[in-house]
Amino acid sequence: MSTQGKIGVTSENIFPIIKKFLYSDHEIFLREIVSNAVDASQKLKTYAAVGDFKGEMGDTTVHVAIDEAAKTITISDKGIGMTAEEIDKYINQIAFSGAEEFLEKHKEDAAAIIGHFGLGFYSSFMVSKKVEIITKSFKEGAVAMKWSCDGSPEYTMEETTKEDRGTDIVLYIDDENLDFLQKDKIKGLLTKYCKFLPVPIAFGKKQEWKDGKYEDTDQDDIINDTLPTWVRKPADLTDEDYRKFYRDLYPMGEDPLFWIHLNVDYPFNLTGILYFPKVKANIEMQRNKIQLYCNQVFVTDSVEGIVPEFLTLLHGVIDSPDIPLNVSRSYLQSDSNVKKISNHITKKVADRLEDIFKTDRPGFEEKWDSLKVFIQYGMLTDEKFYDRAAKFSLLKDVDGGLFTLEQYKELISADQTDKDGNLIYLYTNKVDEQYSYIQAAKDKGYNVLVMDGQLDTHVVGMLEQKLEKSRFVRVDSETVNNLIVKDAKVEVSLSKDQKESLQEVFKSQLPTLEKTEFTVTFEALGSTANPVLITQSEQMRRMREMAAMQPGMSFYGDLPEMYNLVLNADHALVKTVLSDEENSCNASLAPIVADLKGWVAREEDLRDMQKDKKDEEISAEEKADLENTTNTISSLTNQRNTLLAEYATGNKTIKQLIDLALLSNGMLKGEALSHFIKRSVDLID
């Protein structure tokens, strides 16, 4: 007997909605239909176990077949099948109240529809112009039924013949989706979504090489592993089993450092294996390597928001029936079970790291360079993880020593506490380029950390907030005497005129570098310290580094690099330059300098007389007098600077000292470096 009817929906627009909005990616239909087939097979096993099914289970393999001529894909199972009543209940009646309002609200995130309304089967209409169900229930005396629908609310259902129990879903692929009839595409989708389903999935036949070509054999090609490593007991697995599974997941990856096998059944169900990879330099390259499953059905490999951000650097598999298969990311992020699972995984990861640190610290230290980014990322983004990781997070110094935060504090507290009681953590981010600064610090008895990782700029800021009365200072940000200020600063024994002359002499020979500015300063560093060196303000440099990583701070990124060219007033070479400059230039400079001092004094007097007057109270003559005085000062200053620059140009020592400072700071390159080498040879000759 044949029946006709309308599918029970409250909106007759259901099928266009399914085609356009249900999923952003149409390929998901195959996962839905195959998953349903697997569920039907699993239910039959359950019925058999409790005695509700007493027949022979037989082969429950799910078969997927393509017929290019008929333009069909058929998914066949030997599960529980359906009666006419069950078809009417589970296929014809779609609980979809308030559909239009809901769809409008969620049209940008329409995958939520599936999870809310159980429309997995109807995803088949995204690629099909007609769908047939040929099914026979496992129940004794059941009559086989055929259901057919062409993508409208109209359907037909009639009795048919079918020898075996189970269900065949026949999809008549529409003209817009004929690419799904390609064998390689379907095999790829089955591998992606169904690789670990618990019931065998057969697609085509295995092939063998015969007479110069591949030919089908009689053996089904099973595309899935029904008992993947994560569902097995850890006691039954060897290290090689874990490594083999990792290679199956990531064929091109290096072996992992170690792993965690998750197996929780209360208060939620969770299994899986998380691997710690050898993290490369680029964090972004490491993401989206955790595969999320629901009862061995692949859900996604984009788990941001489902697990804490830093855990996205791990690789492996998470499987939980408590994570809904077909709901939106926003739903997952707010789901209480997902939050519990996320917190549990974080705790297990911290427990595993702490256990390795306590039981095998040498092995932990050996792996530190690969673990560092992961642990730092976790400490930066997860407060609870920071509290745990502070016990095993390590700091490395330039000599290769590794210390916990507490150990390092004890190591440096005696020598690296400044006059205000602040503990100063000295660090370098470029060991080779900053070697002279590092050595100067070590000569003072200081320890220097290596902070050259991609997250270390953020870590420095975090630790300064977390560690009481502590500051991080890069070794090239100050002269060695000022890195850790313990006493009153030693004054430079140069007059104001001498400072101004030396400043101009050296300033005139500084290179013109794009977006770079220099300020010439003086320090009394002792006769054995370098004569000239370059430092950069710690605060300004950090601002620029943060700006490079945070678009909202781009203002700082537009500022020029600010450096100090520090002249060591105690060094013999600086004293020689000063003496030679005075001997060479004083005769010419003396009248200019004397004249300049007189005009500067006059300008001060004029400004002092006008400071309490409003602009309208200052006469035109007074304004003209001040303007003339200012212009005269500028003219005399230019004359003085021109004379000093001319002298400096002929003095090879000045340029050599500047280039040595630039070279030690990694700033001497290209043509300037070539000129330096030639000048060095000339000076030796």
C-alpha cells in the first residue's frame, strides 16, 4: 500500500533553508548520513546485548557506493532499520516551531539548527534533488518500506522488498554538486570525518597491481580504524603505539616530546590523547592540530574557544559524547560541560608537566626549548595555569643554566638589588649582537638571562607584574654602572662648554639612519670601560616592540628608534679627542663662543622681562628685539657647529669610535661597514 503526505514542518521553506543555511560546508552531509548508519548498527549491538534482538548480528559493515551513471551515492547499513511508524515519527515529523524567527537569528551560524532540531538526515538535501530511504526493521515480521522525497514537503512511502534488515539511503545528486560523485573526493571526506568510527566503513574494493595497472580485488576497502588508540586502555599500549598513532594523525610531523592519555567518566565522559609537539618558532603554524570527536565522529580541528587558547598548541584527539556533534562554536563556548572538560584538560596538562619536572628534571630541561613557548603561552593567557606553571617554568641564562623563578630570585638577590630594594633581572634578546654588554655585566658579577623567544616581550611584562619589587632590564639599555643603581651617580668632570663641543663633534659624524635618532650623553665609566657605546631606553624600546604586536599601539611603532651615544669621559681616547679639538678649534671658536654667550645672556634677560606680560602688552620693538636676538644665537650656533663638524670630518678617531659602537650594537652594515674596515686598515698602517 502506498501513502502520500506532507512532512510535518511549520515552515514550507524548510528545504531551501537546509540547502542554503544549514551548514556553511555542504560536505558535512556525508558525515551525517554515515554517522546515522553507524548509530543504527551500534543500537542493534545494544539490543542484542540486552536480549531484545536474538538473531545473528552478521557483518555490520556500512557500505558507501557511487553510481556515476545514475548520479547516486548510496549509504547502506545492516542496523536496526525502521518500520513505517518509525519513518513517520523520525523522518516525517520535524519539530521545527518558530523556524523563521530562529533561522533569521542564526543564519550566520546555522550549524546550530542541526544540534537544536535533530536534522542530520535532512542535510542530504543540500546536495540531492531526491532522496530515497529503503529500510527494513530488525523486528520480527517487519515489512520493508521505501520513502522518497524530491526536496519539497511532499513525500511518498510504500511497501517494498528488502531481504536484509537495515537501511539504504540513496542520494540523487543534483547538478550543482556533481563533484561529490568523484571517488577521490568521497574517499577524502570519509577519511576526514569517519576515519575512527566504531563500525567498519567500506568504500569500494582494495586494489592490487596487476598486468601494469591497479585492479579491484574481492576485498572491501575499509577506510576506518574501529578501535583507535585513544579508546584503548593505557596499560595495553606501548610508547611505540602512541608514537605510531601520532604519525597516523600527522604523517609529516616530528615525533612528539610526550603525551597525556585522557580517560574520564565522571562528572563527564572524556577520552583522548594530547601530544606535546616540538613547538616551532611560529605559534600560528601550531594551531588547529587538536581533532575534536563525538563518539569517534570527527567534529572539527578548530578548537579555539572550546579549550583554553594555549592548549591549541597541543596536538592529538579529544573525544566526548558530552560535546554536542552539531552545534555552533558560540554554543560550545557557553556549554557547562565543555567548560568543565576544558578546565579538566588544563589541570591534566599542568599535572603532567609538573610530574615530569619533579621526577625527571634533567629530561624536562632537555626539552625546555620546545616546551618554553607552550608553557609561557599558558601562563600569559590562563591565570590558573600560571599559578601551577610558576613552579616549573624555567629561566635560562647566557651560560645555559636553567632555574625556576624561585631559584633565580635566590641566585641574584645579593648582587642585583638596587638602592631602592628592587630586584633587577638583566637579560639579552640577542646574545651575539649584545656580547660586549653581556660581558660588561658579567664582569660586574651580574647574571644575564636569555629572553629571545617570540613571547618573551610579553613574559617580561607579566613577570614584572607578578614578581614583587622586580624589574627586567635589557643589558644594552644602559651603561653597566646604571643597569643596577646602587650608589649615587658619579659626576662627569667636564665643563658645560666641553660637553657642548664634544656633543657636536660626535653628533656631526653620526650616520643618517631611517627612523633613527641619536642623543649624545656622557658617563664616567672608568678608564677601562669602552670609550663609546650605544644604549636604548628600556621603556621606549618595549613600547615599540609591543606596538609591533598590537595594532592598537601603532602610534609607538611610528616613532623613531631613540638611541643614546654614550661618551665615557674617563677614557683616554675621549680625552684625546677633546684635547685635540680644543687645540685645533679654540682659536677660531673663542670669539664665536664669547659672542654666543653674550647673546644667550641677553635672550634670557629679554624673556625674563616679558614673562609676566600678556602678548598685547609687549611692544613691537620688544618683540623685534627678541626675534633678532634668537636669530643671532641661531646663526652663531650654526657657525660654531660648522667649525666643529669640519674638524670632526678630518679626525678619523671620532668616526672610528662611533663605528665601533655601532658595530658592537649590530647597527653597522653595508657601505658603512666597508668604510669602517678600510679605515681600520689605514689606521693600522
